[in-house]
Amino acid sequence: MSACGGPIRVAANPVAAPPACLPCRLGRKDGVAAGETHSTGETHRAIEATFRIERARLIAGLARMTRSVDRAEELAQDALLVALSEWPRTGVPDKPGAWLMAVAKRRAIDALRRDRMRMRKHEEIAHAQDDRVDDADVVAALDDDLGDELLGLIFTACHPMLSRDARAALTLRVVGGLTTDEIARAFLSSEATIAQRIVRAKKAIARAGLTFAVPRGPERAARLSSVLEVIYLIFNEGYAATAGDDLIRPGLCLEAQRLGRMLAGLVPGDAPEAAEVFGLLALMELQASRLGARTGPDGAFIPLTEQDRARWDPLLVRHGLDALSRAEALAGEGAGTGDARGPYVLQAALAACHARAGRAADTDWPRIAALYDRLRTVMPSPVVELNRAIAHSMAFGPEAGLRLVDAIADIAALRHYAPLPAARGDFLFRAGRLAEARSAFEAAAGLTRNARERAFLLARADACA
């Protein structure tokens, strides 16, 4: 997160509300077609709401069974169609997830039997499980290995051999359940581009022969960083959109938070890497608590120091601070073993400094500066150096910030990075060097691709006149 508290376009939030039922998508008013009763339409909506909840679990188990994300998605969709046909007559079963899994696995086995080219695969699966798949078998399987199967799907979708964009799109598709159209609108891309990105990612996974298993030991810790990176990438694009007319895209933030909570529930609490998982969850919860205060009624950007803190979400703040306490306990913070906090735990601690300040004037900037001094050793990067300069300017005055920002001004990665001249403009403004500040703000406005951010920077430039 940035020192000032910051780190798709979704017309209708795909995360906060369940998707339209299948009859609605077929153009039936209120989800009820001729010959259907209203209760049937309600059943269809209940079925699809259940499917959305169970979808990732289904795909996880089926992908491990078939070694194919595409086939797993097809089988899950087939199970949904069977449910839409049978449940309105028989009622929703007590264990709908187990019922859907049983149907999908039966279909998978039937398809393997019919396909001679997959006979060897069928024999392997037949040795591993009884062909007679019933609900009790599936319930036992879900209770036994569900966590590993879902976690395996997440690790596979976020495999580091894939590009960051491909990992994000595939994770939102197979784990989050978003459609390609929803992902495309969220990232301001075309549906064809997103679809191609997902197809290429699936083909790469198939070519690599990945088993959808959870990596163990040192490999799991190494691979986890890729998973956390993807989830935070999704969150950041929602928290501070890189392009477009909207400053924030809450749907993406909500989806990233949901993935973070899911991951926190799957990673063993005593695993060494659990601290960073809870650190990321704490960071997202704390930053999301400020979403409602980041923009005005007209959508204009409101900087952290000017936000109405009464509009911060107290429930998310509490959840974030609780997750941070657990993360720091897992990292051994304060246990006499030195500061073992990783980058996400440290960034969550930074966010907590803002969350605990009742007023902007109460912010503990020296502590924030010290945390950035620590973060730069754990996660060295030009962006961390820039945020450290901002923190030092707030803690020790604008001249301290100018010295640090001038030292990194020539780094190639920051050359076209709008926050660099924006930060320098703020330091110069606070130092009374208004003409230089105006030039810096105008330069920053010329670099950003976000319309709201550009308007904010130009307004600051005008204030220097």
C-alpha cells in the first residue's frame, strides 16, 4: 500500500449479488416462462445461487479427477443443467454440493468409458475409486480432501509459468466464477482478449501436465507468493483503477477479498506461510474499509488526509485488525525472535496505522516511516522507495521527502509513473515552491490514464497559481 493509504469496470456488481438465473438469461420475465409456476422460477434462482457457491469446489474436484480445467467446467455445467431439470420436481437435496459432484463424476466416468483414447486414464481412475459413485461417497470425499482440492485449483490457476494477467483472468474465471464478459468489463478489455488469455492459460496448464495438487514443503511457500500476488493485483485494480473514468471498481475489491478469505480458510493455520496469507487479508480488509470515503458524490478523488473517517467501514476495520493480530502472532512479532514479518504483514501494519487514527492529525507518521524502512529491506522496489519518501515527508517535513524522491527520480521503472511527479509536487507545494509544484502536478496529470486522478492532479496544479 502507498504511504497515503492507496495501493472491473463492473456495471452490475458480479460479486455482491448472485447471477441472474438461467431462465432470466433466456429472456423470461422474472425468471418464469410459460407453463412455469412462480415457485419454479424461485427454485431455479435458488439452484443457480447454490451453484455459484459450490462451483469452485466442484471444478476443483473435477479438475483433479480429469486433469483438465475445460472438462471440469463442462462437467460442472452439465450437473447444473441436471439440477435445473430435477430439483424443481424433487426439491433441493440436503447436500446440494455432494449431489452436484455425484452427477458430474458419474458423467465423467461415463465419458471416459465411451472414449477409447482415454481408456488408460479411465483405468487409472477406476483403480483409484469405485465406479459406483453415490452421495455418501462424494460427501466423504468432500469432507476428506475438499480443502486440498480447492487449494490445488487456486495454486494451479496462479502458477508462476503464466503471465500475471493470465493468472488473474483464469483465477477470476475458474475460482471466482465470473464470466469472460464480466472479467473483460472489469479490466476494461475486450471479451475476445480475455477469452484468448484464458484459453492460452488452460492450454499451457494442459501442456505442462499439472496435476492440480497442492505443492508441498518449500515449493508451496515459493508458489504461494504467486497466488498472493494475483489476489492483490485484482484488489489493487479495484482500489485504484489504472485506467478509465472511475477511480474505484468495488466489484474487483470484493472478489479479491472473497478469494483472500477463501485462501485463509484453506491454508493450515500452523503453516509457516499462513502469516502472509492473513497479512494480505488484513491489508485488503483495512484498505477496503475506506472505499466509501475515497470518492465524493461526483466520483472525484478524496485523498486519505481529507477523507471523512466516519464513512470508513468499522466492521471491515475490525476484521482487518483481527487478521493483522493473527498474522503478526504467526510471524512471531514481539516474541523475542526479531521482526520476521513478511511484506504483506508489514503493509497491513502500515494500513493499521491509518485505521487506528481517529483524525488525520493523529496519524503516527514516524511509525509509518519506520515500517517503510523495514519494508524496503524485505521487499525492495522503486515503488516502495517512493512510498517511503512520502512517509518521511509526512514524518520529518517536505525537504526530507524531496531528498529521498530526488534520489530515485532517474530509476527507469519510475520514469513514466504518475505517482512520482505527483508526490514531488506535493512536497514542493508544502515547501512553498509553488511554481515547481505546478509543473510537477501537470507532469503527473499527463502520465496517468485514469480520468478521475487526472482531474485531481490538474486541480492541484491550479491551486498552485
